[in-house]
Amino acid sequence: AISHDHKPRPQFHVLEAWRNFTSGQVLPVAMTPPTMATGKCGFVPAYNDTPQLAALALDQGGGGLRVLVINRHPTQAANLRLRLNGRSQGTLAMRTLLSNDYFGEPVQWQEKSVVLADGRAEIQLPKHALAMLHLPMRPGQA
């Protein structure tokens, strides 16, 4: 995951981010993302109905709630409507790994806050991006 010039490759950043998703209770995720066609690559056949988005959600108890979302599309951003049952308000910390060029430029992290109101939030994921959202546990919540 480290290049010959000692710089982290995209795989390094994904593995580093994954460490926050190694424990907790997996929560159900319901999605109806658009689909896209993918070309054949090596031994992997072409598909016409690959979901553009995929997600994983974890309840980490005292560590709060974490959601991981990937936008697989290499050229199109995706809009995501997030609904959290059991939490009506709060602020999610969103950290997104992205690149302006599919392979030609180094990846970068973008950080921002997302407001949760009435248990809902609207998020736009850039093309070919991996987003990690964290909603800390409320004070006094068990």
C-alpha cells in the first residue's frame, strides 16, 4: 500500500479508514441505488446492473454510529438520502476519500459536517468516492 517513492497509495487510505469499521453491531441498510454497466476486466465478466452505491452501517455503542458508503461510478456523483431510525438530530462528521482523476492524480481526503434533522440528511458523494460518516453517541445515551 506504499509506493516506491514512499507515498501512500489509494489502498493504504482505504485500509486505514477500514480500521474504524472492524467492530460493532452491523445494522440493516436499505438502498435502491441506480445501476451501471461495467466492462470486463481480466477474469471478471462485464455486468449491466452493478449498483452504483454500497453501504455498511455499524452501531459501536459508546463509539456512536458509523456508516461507510462507496460511489463506484468513475464519472458520476451520487445523491444519498440518509435516514437514521432512533436519532432525530445531531451532526455527522463526514470524511471522503476522492480523486479528481481516476488514476492520474493522488487521492485526497475531504472533511465536512452533515446536519441530521428529523432523522434525515442529504449527502452528495463525488464520483468514485468512499465516504465515512460518524455520529457520536449523545451524552447520557447508554
